[in-house]
Amino acid sequence: MKKLLGLLSIFLGLALVICLCASIFSKVPADVPDSSRFLFKLLTGFEYYIKYLPPIMMTGFVVSCSVYFGQNAVGSASRFSAAMFARFRHVMIAVIIIAFLLTLATEVFGVLIGRQKDRIINRPKLVNDYIKVGRTLYDNGYYDRAMRYADGALKLDPKSKDAAELMDAADVAVNRIRESNIRIKLYESVENAEKVDRVKIDPSQIAEVYQYYLKSKEAFEKKEWFNAHYYAEVGIGLASPKDPNLEGLKKLATTSWNNLTEYHNMEKNEDQMIFDRKYEGYLALVENDDLRAYYIFTELYNSSREFQSDPDIVFYRKIAENRINEKCFFMDETLELETFEDANDIYFSYKYSDGSQDVIYFKGVTTVAGTGKSIQYLRNLSICSLDKEGKLFRTMNVPYAKVLPISVESLSSMTKSLMGLDESVKSVPYIMLKSINRDGPTDQSLPEYTYYQKMEETYPEHLIFAISYDDFLLLETSMHNPGIIPLTTLFKLLSRAVKYGFSAEVFESVFLNRVFYPFWMVVVFLLLATFAWNNRIGIDQYFKFWWSLVFPVFFFVGTVFYRLCMFVFKLMNYAVLASTGLSGAIIGAFVLYSACLVATSVFFLARRSRI
Amino acid sequence: MKKALNLIIIYFVFLILGIAFGTLLHTMYSNILNYVAGRGLQLFSVESLIESFVHISFCMLFLICPAVSFYRIRHPAGVSQGIAFIIMSFLTWAILIPANHNFCNYLTDNFLTSAPHKTYLSKDYFRRVDNEVYYFTDDFTYSEKGGMEADAVVISISRERSYVDYRPVRDTPSLKVNSAAAPFREVLVSQSFLNDTKSLFVNFEELVKKARRTIDAGFIRYLFYLSFGLALCAIYALTDLFDWKLLNSVLLFFLSAFVLGCNSGLLSPWLSAIEAGIDSNVVYSFLARWTEEPLVFVGNCLLALLLLVLWIVTSIVKNHKRKKE
């Protein structure tokens, strides 16, 4: 057997060298950076190898077996001889290894190499996307997130100047905010900044802070309270905790602020004004006008640093925000989603118990990391609603929608029966269609409904899909090509595909093709071993070098033979499906291929030689 | 003599088993060709069995001589075997193929009386072709504008612009979801068989049609058509070419596929270009009167001659070697 595997390995090695040489002449897309061209060609060579591995393996196996059997043909004068059983053992081990390798190649390596090539092509695009998104976030004031994207871009391309610039800008902005987030109490400073190196004191920095101290003091003496407060705040932002000017700056800031507000609220008591505004917000909450309540408290929260620690404002703003989160979402949540979508072009349908149905399509889906896929955003969601006759009565389009699972226990029994949900369904997708601006009621995004029949028109801002949330997650895959869906997902989809508009027979046949592929390869290679025995090299013959010139013909024949085998294999799987139905197909296929294996084994063992 | 008789027995065993097994496989294949999602898979029907038998019987008759030659590689014998092979080749091409044609006509006329009914795509299934997804919401019905029509949700998923539309779709051969599925009815099925059917270089359907056409065209035309049979049978010369049987087997398979492919139109694009340049030639004009593809006829004859010469030379060389030993 060692000799057999040794000969086969030489053959496979030669084929690999040829594939790698062929890849030298392959075209490289323009998007691939120069530094990655060699790697791309290398991966292409491996891709050729994996694509043609089955016929290469078949050719190599037949040639190796033919030579091996030719030199070890003694002891099989009769059929079912002991020597033949020994050969059968060796061949079976070799064949099982081959079937395993071929399955690995098609299911794992082929996919991995494809993904790696995509990554190389997309890397420059991804760096640009990261920078573009980072800049958008920076411009909108989300410096922390901008910094993360700049960091991601630098990891992919450490030499990127744009990424480095963005990183620096975001870093400065983040530090400024961090350092300005210091709670100021009158006559007492309590620092709540992040840890800084309290030992290190930069003389040039002190000089700059002192300049702001002087400017603030000058303005203060002139009673220019805004300027005094402004320069003091800038100085506080730049100063380190050990800065000798810090205390002075804080006193200037707080005193000028107090004077400022006292000056502008001379007509009415400040506390009364704030109380009035809080009362307005609280009333809106009681009246369930959560959006108005949220904007009132947000305005208060944002209007003053002191209000950000006001317990009433903080508490009721949070309540209003939580209530809003149940009905809609903020537009800034979707700023960077398109670049990092988990899947694209998802479509499915489902029927209600009255025979009507919805056809769903969304262009992209992004999962929020760390949520276990329980928060997702759908881009360009379209829903076509059809009546029981299949006629369109309504369409809905929205640029972005947010999806969360909700428990079916929160639905009324009437809703559950209309949706036709099974008892086993625990949660369903809850879709929020409305998005709002986080800081003010200036703009919002609403779903667009169009009605095509005369009926009562409603414009809901949230929907529930009449399917299980688990099924919804399963459908976010390449349903149009079951050949590339992960096997475990494909297995789960077998019984559900037809409910959502996909052919159960096609899914089942693809599943059978993939699961029984190694089994079929064992049968085919055993048949090839028999063929190799029948055409083995003569005992007195030696392998002539010029015979290897015929190997390309071998390979061509091997390719055609492999395609024929796969064609017959797929036909047989369809036949099993047709005979046994969906439920018995796996067992039926197992029985069929077991019978094939037994038959080919008997055929092999029945071989004999004249010596 | 015994081996010659064995060859004859093998001939009939291969032929009968090949037709039986091939008919079963082809029936399954033709049912899958017509399969439409949601309508259930049908394995066998009398009509499809007869249609498959008609197709496969011809295919097996084309392949039987190469198959017997393949058997001969492992079981070589002397002149008697060669004579037996010549007799069987004559039997196949001069008698069995024309007789099969008449038998198939009888079967078709008496058992395949109903016109094949067209199947229309079912509703409630997503069918994706390139960047479009079709979801028929209704069964196909006859429309006032003529032809069959059904309403569909059509989703366009191109990178530049994606949209969802609802519109009536007419069932025409140029409809993407029909043309992309060919030869299957259902595009969902064709996608799983895509690579396998494209790699088969031989168009057996064209071979069968050509054979039947030529038989109907008369004796002289069929005589010229026999160049195809001559080329296929001449492959017998490869059975003893090399000492290593594997080489002989592989070359036999390769050359058989090549001959079948060339005669089923594999080289048509290039041959048409050559024929356009020589259509005024006298020999070409003469040949064109009696055969559909004169260049293929010439190629078949040349190949047969080459293989015959090769066989003679090989036999002489081997005989000489044996005498020396």
C-alpha cells in the first residue's frame, strides 16, 4: 500500500507543480495590489488544483494501481483469493483516504481559497471603505467609532497616509472630550478623567495652558463672561491634573458661568424655568408622546453640563429613550452598516392562514456584534403583500429597518392564529421601520406604502414577520445556491425551504449530493481499482518514460469520466428522492450506495490473474 | 475460435444490458428535464420509457463496436476474433441500425400518439437567473394579448440598482428563466447539473437525428453515412497497439469520444469556415450531394485508413518480434 500511495503522491505532486506553473500565466484583476500579486497567483494555482483534483486523483490512482498490481499480481489464480482480499484491504484504505481528501477539498479548501482571494481583492477597497466611514463618523462627532475604523484601516494597510491622518485627528478629538468631561463643583474640583501619567509634566504644555489662563483672567476682569468662560474651558481641556494653573482655571470657569446665567435670567428664577421644562417633558411621558418627551429631556441634557448630572433629567431621558427604542431607532445607528454587511440580496415569502402572503426582499443585513444576532439592520427592505388570489394589494419600502426578536407570548391569540404560527415557535422578528434623528426632531425616515386595491389603508411603523426568528436567521444565506450553504444550515432548511418559497426537492437533492459524495467516490474509485487490475502492467514490463507523454490524454479521459460519474450520481439521487419522498431519501440513498459498494467490492474480489 | 464466440456473446450482452440500463437512466433524466418545482418528481411513465428506448437503442448501437473493442483489449485472440468483429460491425451498421429505425418508427407511431404537452412554471417559488429573481404569484393563463402569462414579483439585484417590481410575465423561449434553464425546464435543477452536462463533448441527440435522417434519405446517402461506422469500428486497431493495456484502453476511449464528437458537430464552426472556401471544388461538390458534412466524411475515411495501416504495421512488427523470440 505504501508503494501505491507513494506513486499516487508523486502523481499528485507533479500535478500540483503543473497547476502552480499554469497559474503564472493567469490574469490578475486590476484591484489586486502589487504586493499581493504573487500570493494571488499562488492561490489561483491551488484553486486550479482543487478544481481538477478529482480527475487528477482518478488518473493518478488508476496509473498507480496499474503499476502496483502489475508488479504484485501473484496469488490470484482463482476468484476471491486471499491475495485479492489483501489487495482489497489496501485499496479500501487508500480509497477512503482519497474520498476524505476530495471531500475536504470541495467542502473546505475550495471555499477557503475563494475567500482568501476575495479578501486580497477587497482589501484596498475595504481600507478605503474604513477610511470613508471613519471620516463620516468623525464629521458627525462620533470620534471613538471613527478611531476604531482608522485603527482597522491601519491594520490592513499600515502605510496608509489617510488612515494615519484620520487616526491622529480622531485621537486628538477623543482626548479633548475625555479631558473636558470633568465634573465641576462650585469651589471644589472633582476629576473624573481617565488615568493619565501624573508624574510626567510637559513644560511646553504648561506654557500653553498658562496663556489661556491669562486670556481668561483678562476677559474676566473686563466682565466678558462668555470669553472668560470659553478660554477657561479650553485651558482646562488642555491641562493635565498636575498643572499648577488648573485650579485657577476652574475657578474662573465656574464663576464666569454663574455670572453668565445670572445675568441672562434676571427676570425669572432659574430653578423655576428648569422645573417648567422638566414638567413639560414628564407630561409628554405620561401622555405616551415618548418622542416629544425624549427631545425635551435631550435638549435639557445637552444644554448644560450641570444638567447631565441632574438626576431627574438623566432618569426620565433614559426612560423616554428606552420607550422609543421599542418603536424606532436612530439614524446614526446606520451610518456605517452598508460596508460591513453579513449577507446580501435576501428574499423569501411566507403565507398567512387566510392564504394571503408577503414577499420579502432586503439588499443587505448587518448584525450588531456581540448581540448573538439578536439585533440586525436590514437595508432597502421591500415587502410586497399579496391577497389569497395572488394579486398585489400593497408594497412597502424603507431604506433601513431594525430587527429584534420578540417572544410570541407578547402576541395576542388572535394575532397568532392569523399568522398561522406553529406551537413550537418561541420568538418572531419584530421590524422597526421608522428611524429618527437622535438630537432633534429635524428629520426622520418613514416607510413608504403604496396601495393597489381599494381597501382600508394603514401605514404601520413596525411589523412582525409571521415566521420563527430562528428561521429568519437561517434564511439569511445564499438560498439561490444551496451548494454553498453550510451543511448544517442546509440540513435545517430541508424541511422548511418550501414554506419560504424554495424547492424542497432541489434542496434535498443538493443535500444528498453533498452528504453522499464521499460514499460515491469510494464506489467509483473501487471500480477504477478493478479497471486498473484488468489493465495492469505486465509482470515483465517496466514503466517507460515516453508513456508519461500520454498522461494529458489520461487526464482528459479522467475529466470526462468524472463528469459522467457525477451526472449519474445526481440522477440516482433524484431517483431516490422520487421513489422514497423527502423523508426517506437519506435512508434510501444510504441503502442504494451501500448496495453499490457491496457490488463493486464483489466485482473487485472476483478478479483473478493467470499467474 | 472460443474467444471469437465469446466476443459475439459479449456483443449481445453489452447491447442488451446497455439498452436496458441506459433506457432506465435516460427515462429518469428526461423526467428531470421536464420537472417543475412543486409538481413532484415522476420516475417512470410508458411514454418516457419508449422515448428513452428510441434514443438509447441508437446510442448503444453506435457505442457497441468500441465497447466490444474495449473488451477485446483484455481478451485478445487471433484472426478469428478479428473476423467475428468485422461480421458484428457489418451486422450493426448494415442491418441493426436501419432495422432499429423502422422499429422505433413503429413504436412512435403506435404508442406515442399524444402530442407532448408543455409544462409551465409553477407559482410560489423563487427562481434566480443572473441578477433577476422571479416569483410567480399566479399560474400561467392565456392572456388577451396572446400567449401564456402570469403575474410575478420580479426582484432586480444588480450592484448598481436594485428594485422590486410586480408585473405580468409572458412565457416565451427568450424569457431568462426559460433560456437559462435549457435543456431543463426548471432553472433550479439546471443549476445543479450545470457543469456536468457542459463537459460532455458528444451531442448524442444530434447523432441519433442524423442517423434517422440519413436512413430516410435513401440507400446511397446511408452508404456515405457509414463512414462514421467505419471510423468507429476501425478503433479496433488500438486494442493491441501498446504493451500496456491501460494505454490502449485510454486511447480507445479518447478516440471514440473524438469520432463521436466530430460527427455530432463538435468541429462544425471550424469546418464551416473551411467549407466556405472550397465549395467550388469538384470533389467537394460531388460529396456534398450525398452527405451532409463532406469534410467529416473525408476525415472518417482517413482516420479509418490510418488505423487500418497502423493495425497492419503493428501486427507485422509483433509477429516479427514473436518469431525472433
